[in-house]
Amino acid sequence: MPKVGVIAVGQSAFVRAYPGSIRELAFEAFKDALGGSGIKTEQIDASVICSAPEYDKQRTPAGLVAEYLGLNPQPTFYVESVCSSSSSGLRTAYALIASGLHDVVMVLGFQKMSEISSAESQERMGRGADIQWEAPFGTMMPAYYAMYARGHFEKFGTTEEDLGLIRLKSSTYGVVNEKAVFRKSLTLDKIMEPKYIATPLKMMDCCANADGSSCVILASEQKAKELCEKPVWIRGLGMATAPINMAGRDTFSGLKCAQLAARRAYDMAGLGPKDIDVAEVHDCFTIAEMMAYEDLGFAEPGKGKELIRNKETYKEGRIPVNVDGGLLSKGHPIGATGGSQIRTIVLQLRGAAGPMQVPNAKIGLVHNIGGVGIYGNVSIFSVD
């Protein structure tokens, strides 16, 4: 396969209520990506815009964003796979470049979730399930992931405190991430306060909605070497899906789409779980990170709890995971989340992650899930 590299990354601060418009929010990440890179707007010959449209008041946001960023008349595409939209956008951009259609493609994800009320947001999240057979019965994201937590607890003996330890790690790194919504260190006692959202998930087990944007610029091998001193190369891309209806699932202790996406990404990269130096996983809930440890092969099924108990997923551990605070600390602006994860890994591999830096990181992985395991994206990057 042709080599495709990441030549620039950017992100807005993730906030609870961004005061500007979605076009201004998109510009925040675009400006951050271009700043100091030497890349000019006219060198971007296509764009992929990613969001979950049910949260946007603006129809066809790709056209709006492309115009505001000065990317007309270049082609623009709109990609949506709910929470994994930016990672699906990366896959689309990779294909556009590998096919020879384009040389430099921007992937920009955004979400301004504060445009609607919290109640409206929850209702729209519920409609991410089948609107005929599930959503009418009031199912929402915390309840769905609580089902998976129950399944994991019953099969493997995982405990609420194990999930609390994941949140404790998240808060440790959220403190040092200037882009995160929540930058307050937490104690395990605080995390374990019995403020249940959907048993066994408590308030601190759940990520928060946020407004934010992210930007990733990709280029062909020749252009990447011309435009960037230190490109980060895409080594493997895996994507898979699962039935949208829970009745179509055969297990509630892991996400099949993530397992298959990981296998495909590892196969494409010619690598395995032991080769990964640093990872970003989709921790919309603490149980999601626990399952990711196992779905990605960092631990055997049921052994993920040993990783967090022994601090193996901390920066100094065997497999550092979410050392930028993850969604639990950064917040979760749906369309921007995958791009934010990619940005973190690119900075890690460039040695530019500051206080979050993992020593000698050469190979990184991003695990980005859409919905309750409906879409799974796994992307692998390296400096070589």
C-alpha cells in the first residue's frame, strides 16, 4: 500500500459551552493545526468534515466549514459514524490519498453539543439505537454501557472499584492536559461516592458532553516529506460493525466490532498488541476502557482489571493508555473525539506531548467506538 502520513494536527480546547458558532469552533482546530506547520490553505486539495448531524442546527455543515476555512472550490466530503466519525474520516482521507485522487486531505471533526439542551442531547443519543425496537423504551447511553458493565462483572469478577481506578488514572492526566474540560485531581473516595447514573455506573464513571473541534492533515509520501519535517505514518487501519440492536449481540463482556477492527489493523500493520508503545482508547465510560484493554489484546479476557490494579496503563507502565486524560477528563464532543485521540498519538510519536509524554514512544494506537459498539475503528501509527 502507498505510504500516507499525518503532517499536522490541531485541536480546540474542549469546553462545556463554546460561545461562538460551529464555523468559528472548526477554525480553532484548523488554526492550531496550521500554526507553525508551514502548510498553506491552498495546498489542501480536499477536506473531510465529521460530526453527528443530529446535534447541529446547520444542515450540510461540510459546505459551511469548507467555505469558512477558505477551502473552496476543492472537494469536501461529510462523514458520520457518531462517536467515531473522525476516525472514519481518517479512513476516508487515507483512501482518497492512497487511490491517487488527492495528495493532501484535511480531516476536521467538530461538535457543538451545547446548541441543544441536555435533555435533547440525551434523547438524540437514545436515537442512536434502533428507533423502532429500542429507543422508544427509553434506553440511553449510560444504561447500555451499564449492561456491559454487568456482563463483565458477572463473567470475570470485575468490581466497581476496578472501574474507579480507571477514573482515578484519567483525573491524574486530565490535570496536565490544557485542552481538557476537567482538570481536577480526584480521590478514589470521591469517585466511589454512590451517585449512580445506571447501576453499576456512577457519575464519575461517565464522560461529559463538550464542545470542541479537532483537525488532522494527511498527505501522500512525497508531499508528506516535502511539507513536514517529521511525518507520522499510518501503518494500519481496521474498521468493523456490529448489530445496532442489543438483541443481535451474543456477548456483553466485550465489543466484537473493536476486536475485529483491532485484528484488521494489526494485520495491515504487521504488528501485534505487544508492539504498541502508547494507546488512546474510547473511554466514554470506565467500563469501555476496561473492555478496550481486552478487545485490543493488551490483556486476556477478564484480565484487564489486573492492568489497572497494577498501574500498567499509567505513563510509566507496560502499556500507557489515555495519558491525556481520555474522554473522561477531556470531555466528548462527538465528531471531534477521534481526531483528538489521533492528535495525542501524533504528539506522542513526535516526542511533543509535554508532561503527558511517554518515553521512547515509536508506535501508537487509537481505538474509537461509535455508539454502543456499533462502529469500531482502530488506527495504528508509527514514526517509521
